[in-house]
Amino acid sequence: MKIDGIAYRSVWVDAEDGWSVRIFDQTKLPWELDILRLTNVDQTAHAIKSMQVRGAPLIGAVAAYGVCLALREDASSDAMERDCAMLAATRPTAVNLRWAIERMLARLRNTRPENRVAAAYDEAARICDEDAAQCEAIGRYGADLIAGASAAKGGGRVNVLTHCNAGWLATVDWGTAIAPIYRAHERGIDVHVWVDETRPRNQGAALTAFELGSHGIAHTVIADNAGGHLMQHGQVDLAIVGTDRVTRTGDVANKIGTYLKALAAHDNNVPFWVALPSTTIDWAVSDGVAEIPIEERSAAEVTHLTGRTAAGDLATIQVTAPGSPAANPAFDVTPARLVTGLITERGRCAASAEGLLSLFPERR
């Protein structure tokens, strides 16, 4: 995707040295475009844990390159297993992280230590290229939904509600939930996005709005609690969100607040779609509420906000009463019964075991 006319992916190998890894520091967007250089596995783990990179597909891709950086320092089997376990522990909810590390290990365990670095970079590049291709396909299949909504309105504007950030900043390129919007925009469809601010961390107000604005797509940032009101008044044609883990039965774990949006959509007959690459499906889990671990993040994300002052400076302020404790579950689970359908790189399906198996019959 593009920023000021320059094409970027969300992670790439430095073109000058050929081995260090470049990422955007997403904690500084949209105020500052800071490109970080990762040179070792500890920096990579910190980038994932601190949410300098976030989004299930992207943290998997960055972790894959973290393995590459680890092997540059020590390619022995013991060190490799230790470093991979450390990376896997950085974020517990998103399944892509574990998937990417397991894929790297599957290749590297069968590679001689002296050949592991080259093999690791090759495998990480494959993971990135595949993710970009999957997300581009998600965009095509999802854009058809937006086109259908436009046709039903006689070519009128389509209002899409999204939650959190599931654009190219959350993946290697294109995004998941935002990819259909990019594709619809390219087709000339009049599309407008309601962007949930997405407390805490405000990924919608900061990252999704930044992406859409950079791409010239009409959008409006709203408070998280405004979505139901807009649905009641016919101002939302469909909702599309991303996900960090999907069970084999179609339950969906995503940024906290997604479940409430799905309830409101169900009550107002608004289609509620979830976009994901197949790497986000956890085929070993069937009950999302009971089995998906929910990350509990720092209370400071709830008690404090960072933004730009009237003078143009960045400042962090406290928004809660002094001494009041805060809880910060980072995700919730939306049961499959509230999900209209899933958008994957192989097409769309019902949010159910049979729906997923219709697209992925090899998993039967």
C-alpha cells in the first residue's frame, strides 16, 4: 500500500545491508512515521509485545524474521528452540504467531546449522509473500459484498462499519477487513467507512483512519458506543472486522468490543462479516469462549491516553480518577451464531464447521 505515493509493506528486509528487518513503529502513528531497524531477536520480541507491530498476520511475519535474526547470532538447535519459544510467548491470543514459528521450525529442524540462516530468510519471505497474496484475495471476495450492497441501493453510497485496525498495517500488505474496502474503492464504488475509535489504544482512530486517509477513502471516526445507534437508524449497510483467532466451528476472537458490535448488528439485521487468512484458523479449538486465551494487557492502556496537544506536542494524560484500578482484557469472543459469514483467501463461507470445511476440505 502507499503513504504519500510511496509503496510499502509492513515488514521488509533492509535493502542496504540485506539482513536487518524494517518495521513501522505503530505506537507512534499517526503522529510520526518512524521506521525501526530490528537487528536481534530481543528487539523483535519487544516490538511484538509492546505493539510496535500488531495484527495477527503481521506479528507472525515479524516473528518469522525474528527467527532469522536469532539464527544469525546462534544457529545451534538448542538456541533456536529457546529463541522460538521466547517469541511464541510474546502474545498469547493471536494464533498466527504460533503458526509462523512452527512453520519456521518445521523447515529449520531439517536443515543443517550452517545452512539455517539462508533457509530461515527464504522461509520468512515466503510467509510474507503468501500473506500478501491471501489478503489480496480476501479483498476481491469481500469487495463483491460491498458491490452487492451498492447495487441494492441503486449505486448509492455503502456505509461499512469496522472495528480496530485490520488493514495493511495489521498484515504484510492489503489487510483483512480493510482489503475489501480498498478493492471496492478501486472499482469506483462509493464507499464510506465508520471507523470505531477502538479503546483502549485507539487503533481505529489512529491506524485505520491513517490508512484510509492516506488512500483517499471517505471515512468518519466515531466513538466505540456509537455503532449500535447508527445501525438503528439505517446508517450501516454491513460490518466487516478482522480476527486474531477463529475456531474450527466459526467462533471469532478479535479486539475487545467486537462482540458488542456483533450483538448490535444481529439486533438490527446488519450483515456482520469477519475477514481472515486461513493462517488465523485454529483447527484444534472448537469453543472460542472456553478455549481461546484472552490476553490481559497493562491497566495503563485504559487509564492513560496519548495524543497531540494544541501546541503540536505529543503528551500522555491520565483519564481516570486517581487510585481507581483498571482491567484490560484485550480481546473478546464473538460466537459463530452472530457472524453472517467468513471471508477467506478461498472465498466466503458460513461461520460454522461445515462452512469452513467446504473451503478447506483437506481439514476433514
